[in-house]
Amino acid sequence: MARIVGGITASHIPAIGNAIAKGLAGDPYWSPFFDGFPPVRAWLDRVKPDVAVVLYNDHGLNFFLDKMPTFAVGAAAQYSNADEGWGIPTVAPFAGDQRLSWHLIEGLVRDEFDICSCQEMLVDHAFTVPMQLFWPQGTAGLRTVPISFNTVQHPIPSPARCYRFGQALGRAIASYPQDLRVVLVATGGLSHQLDGTRAGFINKAFDEMCLEKIVDRPEELTTYSSIDLVREAGAQGAEFVMWLAMRGALTGTVRKLHSNYHIPISNTATGVLLLENTADV
Amino acid sequence: MLTEAPPQQPVPGTIIFDGEQAIKGYALNKMCFSFNSRINRESFIADENAYMNRYGLSDEQKDAIRKRNVLALLEAGGNIYYLAKFAGIFGLSVQDIGAQQTGMTVEAFKEKLRRAGE
């Protein structure tokens, strides 16, 4: 049976893609951010996942506002990156796992999450940047299933809905008959706001509370409405819903093995979290 | 049974990009979406007015594009993720547009971000 080995999270700012391309990881501005990743990479080397299920939000590369699915599940053999318009270098494609994708689609729909299935899907920086951060040597041998959440156009799915989506996803993964080690990757956040006269809003106290509660008391974070999340974490801080979905998928007991929090990278308070799934399934 | 959405307090300094904004900003956001492609970015630079006409922007949207005014673009229905692609044409970062929207210098805006970490 497939087993979820744990969940890992990272912010996904486009500027990180440029910093990686220019080799700036050791630069004083960047190092407090990049230094958050070696413990996660060491853990990945140890648990050797076969598949990464990546929970992220598309920012107008694959989806436009003409058709905006709330949850979209990749079902392709391969996922390509492409020009997003602001000059981040395009990275090599990522391998898919179509059988697992369709198993997850079946499970999610059976659990009443009426997702959009995508046999073609471009993945933007919100997918590629965290993958580069966690697997800097490349993702050879790793298969991926991208799942895109709408955090672009309100109404966006609520924290409670995303947490339950994660629970359904976790059940679907656990019922896959093949022996696979699966890691959940959630991207985005933490607090930040790009638009309006409130641009530059960051809420350290709220982020720290989220980083603490998501480990052992995630249900308490599901009482916020989407607009509450915009108010507390900033307009784009609402991306935290993907972290909650990741947490929902980790059944049973989790152990926090590592976290990092740094302000600012670009306009964003950045967070990294490594939760190991200790439940026997 | 249809449940009524609970009343939400507005968030200061923030336009929630909802259905109303999505309707108002559709042409503008569609134009900005087209800037994913280099050929389209070049074609916009070559003749901004012709390009805006092709996408059917309103006068308010055209004016805001000509002035590179982010707050006016948001007011006209722009979605920040798409407007970022417009800003990218001119090499403007999210800190540049953050400074513009808050009426600060870029240095002061970066300092504000840094101090949020203290």
C-alpha cells in the first residue's frame, strides 16, 4: 500500500527562482532563507519518496480567469514549466504518475470533492520553485502529481474545506494498492500582500501561531473564513490553505522535525516546515 | 439548503478580487494573461494603444495602463497576479509596485518589510 511519509512546505516567490539561477544562496540577503532547506533535503535523502503530491496555486500560467477550477488535479505523464512573463528561467519538465493521479481523482470524487482533472497542465513557479529548493540536484526518479488550488479569484475554498480536501486526499493515497512512499509538498505563504494600499503587510504573530498550531491543533486553524485569512495573513497569505490541506492528509500523529521562518524575501514572510507522519497505516 | 454567506468586515487597503471585480477586469486581465508570451509582450511594446484596443479595454483601464498606475488598475478590475505580468514587461518587481501603491520610495518600502521581521 502507498504510505505518506510526511509533509513539507515552502514559500514560492518568483524571485527565489532568479536567486537559484544566479547562485545567490550564500548571499547575506538570501542565506537566512536558503539555510532553512538542508535539513529537509537530508530527510528526503533518508525517506526516499517515490512520489511528491504537490499542493500549490497557479498564478495565471495554466489557468486563466475564463475557467477557474477550485481544485484541479494533474493526470498527465509529464508537467512542463513555461514563460510566465517576468523572466524566471524555465526549468525542465517533471514526470507524472498517471495511474496514481486517476486513483486520487476517483477517491476525491467519491468523497464528494468535484475536482477538475487535467491531462495537460503547465506548472508555474509555485510548483517549480519549491521543487528546486527541496531537490536542488533535480528530480530524476521522482514522480509528481500537481494539485492546483484557486487562491486567485474569490470565492476561494475556505480553510476548513481545504483541510477536509487534504483528509480525503490522504485517504485516497493510503488506499492505493501499490507500495509507494509519498511526500506531500505544500507551497505558498506565509503572510504577504502584493496589492492595494496595504501592500507589504506582514503578520509575524499570526504566522508564528499558524506554524505552531498546524502541528498538533490544525482544527483550530480551520475556523477562519477565507476573508479572515486575507485580513490576518494578507491577500496572498491566504495561500496558507494549501498548508492546511497538506496537514489534513497526514493522518494520525505527526512529528515536527524542522521549521524555518524568515522575514522578508521579496514582500513575503517565508516559512518552511517538515512534518513526519508517524502513524502506522 | 442554500446557506447565506456570513457578513464579512472589509479588509482595509484591500480590494477582494471577487465576481464583481472579475467582471469589471476581464478584458484587462485577459490582456495581461497574454503577456506570458514574449511575442505578445513585444507587440504590446510596439504599439500599446493598438494592443489595448485588440483586447477591448475600457477607457479607465487604458488610462491606468498608460500611467502604469497599479492602484488605478486594481480599481479597474485588475487582478494582481495578472498585473504582475504587465509590471514584468518594465522589469518592475513586487517591491517596486508595493512602493508605488503605498506612496513610498522603494528603499523605504524594503525597510518596512525588513522591520516586519523584528
